[in-house]
Amino acid sequence: MFVFRQAIDEAFVALQAGQNVRLSGKRLGGRTTLLSSVVTALEASSVPVLGVRGSLVGRDQAGYGVEQIRANLGFTLRTKDAMSAVDGIAGALGANWVIAVDDPHLIDPLTLRVLSAVRNQAGLRFISTEVVGRPQDRDFPAAWPERLIRVPDLDLPATGALLHDLLGGPIDPLVAARLYGKSGGIIGILVALAEAARNDGLLESVDGVWRGVSGSLWSPSVAALLDGLLAELDPAESSLIRWLAENGPVDVSQLVDAHGQDTVERGLELRYVSPAGSENSMQLQVWPPVLATRFEDIPRIVRQERAAMLQDPSAAAPVRSAQPGLGNELALLARSFRMHDAAALEQALAAWTSDPSPKNASGYLSFALGNRSERRTVLRVLSETTEGSASPDLNDVDLLFRRAQWLIFDENTPALAQSLFAHHAAAHPGLAATLDAGLTVLLVLHGDAAPAHYPAPTTPPTPVVQLSRMFLALIAGDLSTWDDDLKTTVSMPQMDWLQDYATPRISYLRGSVSEALELALQKRSLAKDRLDRSAFVVLSYLAVLCAHHLGDYALIRRLLSEVTVIGRPRPVLDAFYGAIFVMGAMDAHFSGRHQVREDMLLEAASVSPEVGPFLGMGLDFTNAILEAGSDAERFDEAMATAVAARVKKGFIVGAIQTALTALTISWGDHTADQLATAYGNGNLPLFTNAVALCNALRTNKSPQELEQWARSVHIGDDSHILTQLLGSSARRAEREGDSGRSAALLGVAAQFFGRAPGENELTLSDSASQPDLVTKRERQVGMLAGRLTNTEIAERLGISSRTVENHIANARRKTHTATRIELADVLLSHLTQ
């Protein structure tokens, strides 16, 4: 299994080197699966393995395990004592045998002592599993040399990839995040939840993507599995977990008073109890969270309100510190936004139902647009809302913009939005400037070109016109106009929100990237506190840009996980949401997580414009990486085209960002030329050093000239990107046979920028055909594509022709095939292999 690949390899190598191995993990965390995979690898290498597995039936029967081993090996015990068993087992096994012991905490003590004696007498290698918090050191102590390997929990991207494989197709990232949060990253529980949800109709495939049918993913069929977990606990532990499941989260002191400090600490050791939120939280909850659902007998919101009313936690009894469960903060983040939005949506709809005014309609649409489950109600609100007066007020204008967002981003009919605005502008000339300026922003975010000129300023200044001017100045890199117009918004209270984004964004463009990142994360934290999804996503995107510039890919992954669990913002901000997934897909590609990449690109494709104004907005970038493989010239041509497309649309900042990112991956003269065109005589401090270095490399400056340049510049936050550009150019020189220049360029990077290009390096790799990434449904459709039409396949499989077309396109991209017949042949050949 891909999740355990590194652990499997580590265990196999250790055993081959003569070491014992102990696999430590949570109950249902994959210990048995990992052990089985290692055993399979050993047997494939002609290493004989004796398997011993514990069970609830045999735990309390002395010698039960010994009898099972005797029956498997076929020897006879001379007497019924332990030493006879030791001699019999040791005599039946050769020196090259490995004994695999699963769940020793469920094996009777006599058998464990016999196995320990066999290990000492015969010197055999052992691989065993261990439940976290339940070591068997008394009856089955560790034996040197032993390698302890911790069974890894799933992270959010791996969860999505595993669910993709399990369900036979991609899954809605928000649904994957909910399953991840419920399971706590425990693989056995995750699989059970997903399979039960599918079998009970709580998940359905819509246009090839698995989505939730209702708000709940709980299936009662999972209860037996969870009850089995508790059956292995002693009565005090089981009572604690059930009580906490029904009443948590609760204050530490309340839990200690109810169950005793020793029992609470055992719950923490066993990882069934976890801090509710951060590591320093003084409230505790059951873990994984699905246990709370299992024993839920009062509404969740009532328990949370009751927990919020608990006494001051400062008086809590001390217990030993514990790490919060994996995914704990992500689960809480997702739940906070989901509960807030559900309550706000319900309240807004009730207000509109009582009074279908433009104000109440806008209030509802601010939460409902982009929410697939609200589509029918959105149509009703848009069609039944009472029209405003002959003289439209701010509420009428706000509703008009909501209609336009729905037409442009949800319905993908920008022409209808343009007609709507033209009609209203003609009827109300005083609104023409506001409507035209606002529509321009919406269309640019949808992927239309920026206009040649900014909207004319109005007297007095109006918020929408000022916002449009500043947005267009931002995508053009015109900081002077931005600064001038920002001053006019100081007197506009309705523009206060702009400061949250403007301050870190301008710091970023002025080259103070570390400062911009700190500001963005601070503002983002405030957005999280007030549960402002849109601000949270936009500020997350800005933080991703900063992290990308600084080379902090771990932070990018964390930001992506957090955006994934809270979901899509309002549709007008889809380009920012999609761009985060594009950046995540690029990271997944270069780190070899190809299934994660595919799922991220699928989510990005559902919301991204063809070409957008900033980095990551548009799929042409990642498509160029995937399609070029290791062909540097092909990549250079594709990226030069992508940069030129952005310049043509007036997306100057996005063009520069795209060109520089491409050049850090693979140096190409065509892309470098387009970068020079995009930057022109610009004055964007963020790019000054990188563009200057690119110009020097483009004109083949000598290493000595590059050293002289490096001595003269202020590096600031640019060391990572400058190092990557030098590394990329060095790889090009090496390809062309100029190893001397290659070494000199690497030397400049190490001497002046303090790092070697190999750190966090992104490079083109051979994108060979990958039929293993083809989903079950794509394979099914692809194998029929060689002899049936799309319509015939759709009728046979009960899906739409468009879905068939999408499956064939995805399968052809993954297999690098040019025709339907070639695709069917490749899939059939791979299946037979």
C-alpha cells in the first residue's frame, strides 16, 4: 500500500540485516496491513515466515497460541510444559526463518513467554506489532538489535488518494476532509466510514466525482467496528471513553473528577483521549471523533454549548501532556466553518422567507452561491425576490451583483450578465459607472482580458469604481496608481476589509516577502476567528505565494490542507481557491504523489479560469509540466506561450510570476525572452533581483560577471528563487555539454546565496505513461472506447456522454495515448500484465 511504502522498505531492510522489528501504531491504524505487506515481501524473497496472531478468544486461555503454532508446524509435544514447546518450535524452524507476531496484547502470556524463549534459544528474527500504549515488555520484551517503526497516520492528501483508489474515482475534497476529520487519520476507520457511506447511499458519483448526498456521512453499520475497539479495553477505560463520547469535549478537571486521574492518563496514552484543539488546550475530547457520533444521544450543538459554559479551566487537575490527535485542528476548523455557515444560511433563508426583499436576498446569496446543495433554493430566491423601487438603492445594486456572480461563475454565462448590466445601466444612467467597473472585475476574475484603461474616477469617489481601479492596477503591477487610489478609500467604511488584503499584498510586491507572509498569516488568523471563509481563502493564497517565493513547501501543504477542509469561498473568488489547488498539484507532482496531483487538478479544473491574473490561476502551467515530461524544449515553448497569453490579457504580474516559476524548473530562452517582455521597464521590487539575474543568464554573462552582480545586490528574501534560477541554468549548461559553466553557476549559488540548488529543487522529470493512475471507471470506459462510441458507452454504463468524454480524456492523458484504440490497447495490455 502506497501509504506504508517507506515503512515497508525500512522493515524489510532491517530484517534482512538481522534485526528484529517492532511496528507500533494505533488500533485499526494499519499495523496488520503493514505487517502483512512485509511478510509478503519476505516470502517473495524466499524467506520462510511463521505467523502468530492474537485474538480475544485465546487471550485468556493459557497455551492457546502454542497449540495453534504446534498444529501449523506439525510437531508433537513430548510433555505439556513450556520448555517442551520451546524445543519443539525451535527444532521445527530453520535459522533463516522469521516469526511474525500480530497483536501480542491479545496473545496469552504463556505463548508470549515461549516465543521470547524461542527467540533467545534459536536466534530467530522477529517482526511484531504493538498497539500504542500497550507494550508487552513483561511477557514479550524487546530483544537487541530491534528497530522500532511507527506506523504512519494518514495526512489529508494521502486520505484523498486512498479514497480515490477505494471508491474507484476522485472524491470531493470537502467530503474527503470530513471523512479524514471523523477518522482522525486512522486508516481502518477511514476505509470503514467511506465504504459504509457508499453502500448506504450517503455518497454518490456525480459527473465522475464522489460527493456527499446529505449533511451526514455516518452509517450505523460502522458501530460494530467501533464497539470492537472498546471491547479490548478494560472496564474503567471503556467507561471513560463512552462517557467522554457522550459528553465531550469537557474540562480536564471534570473528566478527572468523574473517572480518576490514572484512568484519564491511560486514555491519553492509548490515544482515545485527545486535547480539544491545540496541544495546550485544557479541554479533552474522545478520539477519533467518530466515536462521539457513535454514542451521540443529544444534538452536537447542545454538547458544544454546554462545553463552552464550563468553569474556568485554570483550576483543572494536572495530567501529563499529550499531543492532539492527528487532524484534530483540521477537524475543528472544518466543523467551526460548517456549523457557522449552516446556522447563517438557515437564518438568512428564514429572513428572506419572511420578507423577500433585495437586502434579505443578498444576505442569503452571500452564503448560498457556489453551494451545490442550495442550487434549487438559489433559483427560487433569484426569481421570487421583490424588485426594488424605481430609484435603486445599495441593496438593489448588491443583489444585482449577486445575480451577475451567479450567471458568470455558477452558470458560466457571462454574456447574460453583460446583457443584464447593460439593461440596468441604460435604465439608470447614474449607476452606469458603478456597474461597468464592477462587471469588469468579475469578468477579469472569470478569465477575460483586462481593459486597456482603468475606469475613470468618480466625484465623489465610489467604492466599486475605486475597487476596480485598484484591482486592475494590481494585476498590471502599477503600484503608483494603487497607492493613490488606496488613499481615497480611507474615508469609506465599507472598504475597511480591503486593508486586510492590501497591506500584506503590497509588502509582497515591494519585496518584503517574509514580512508579507507574517502579515498574511496574522490577518488570516483573524479571518478564521470571525469565520470569514472568503477572506481566509484569499489570505491563504497570498501566504502560499509568499511561501512559494521563500521555498517553504511544508507551509504550502499545511495551507492547502486548511483551505481544503473549509471549502470553496464565494464564487467570485474561485480563481484564488483554484490557484491554491494548482500550486498544491505542482508540489505533489514534484514530490512524486501523482494520485494526489490528479485529484487536486480535478478540483482546480472545476473552478479555475482558462488563464487568470495571478500565479496558479489557470491549468496551462501544470498541463505544460505534465505534457512536456523531461523534454526541456517542449516545456520552454509551452511556458513561453502561457506567459505571452497573460501579457496579452494585461495580467503582467501573473505573467512575470509564471515565467519565473517556469525558469526555476527548467531554463528556456523563449520563456526568458517573454519574461523580459512582460517586465519591460517595470519597477516591481519583488521581481527586480530575479529578473536582473535572468537577463544576465539570458545574455550568457560569465560566472565572473555574475559574481560581480551578486556582490552588488541586496538579496533580502530572494535567496531561494535566485538559487533555483542558477540551478536551472546550470542544468541546461550540463545538458549542452558545458560542465565547466554548470559547476561555476552552482558555485555562485553556494557562495553568494548560502544554499545549494539541490535543496527543495523542482525539476522536469520523465512523465512516462502511468496506467496505474487510471481509475476503475476510467479503465472501464477506456477499454470500451476502442470499439464503442461515447453514446454507446454511456448507455451501457448508465452515465452521461460528457462523463464518458471526460473519462477518456483523463485516461489518455495518464497513459500518453493519442487515440481511443491506442488507449484501449494500453489498458488491456496493462491489465493482462
